[in-house]
Amino acid sequence: GSLVVNYPFDDDEQGIAIYSKSPDDAVFQQLALSYSKENAKMYQGSPCKDMYPTEYFPHGITNGAQWYNVPGGMQDWNYLNTNCFEVTIELGCVKYPKAEELPKYWEQNRRSLLQFMKQV
């Protein structure tokens, strides 16, 4: 897990971790920022220091392919084949949090989710 909003493209022609700009890159960045700005821990960019000390996401967002290359990912497929704008929201450093921690996750992401829905 991690704490970041990632947006297309998740893949690039060279198959390496490098920024892969979509034609709607500015829109995807706006959508991703609308979410991350409302989550203070996400927005600061280094939320998982204990697990990933060198990982840094400026303003809590990243281009998928720049982070790591995912050929044939769902958000790219939806964007290219259905014109559906999709981002991937990583909600925490721990992939499977304990049930008693879920209310904390809700509080950290409630405002983000509402702001994200306003973008429609």
C-alpha cells in the first residue's frame, strides 16, 4: 500500500518508470489534487517514511508510469477504450488495516471523497 492518487498513464512505450503524459494530463492532475489536498497526510507527499523512506509524491499525486510501470492496467484501458477518466487512490501504507482502524481511514478521506465528487 501507499497513500497517493495516481493517474494515467500507467504504462509507457519503453516499459520503464518514466512520466507518461496522457492527452488529458492537466485534467487528471486536477482530479488527483482535488482529492489529495483534503487529506493532509497524503498531500505532504511522504506518508510511508517508515516503510518506504525514499518514496516521495509531490502534493500526494503521481503519474502511474512515473511511479512504476503497469502494462495493461485498468485505468489506462478504461481511459483509452471507453473515455472513462479513472484514477487509483491508494488509501494507506498498510494494505490490509485492522477493522478497528477503519473509522480513522474514513475520517482521513471523507472530505477528500466529497471534494472529488464535486469535480463531476
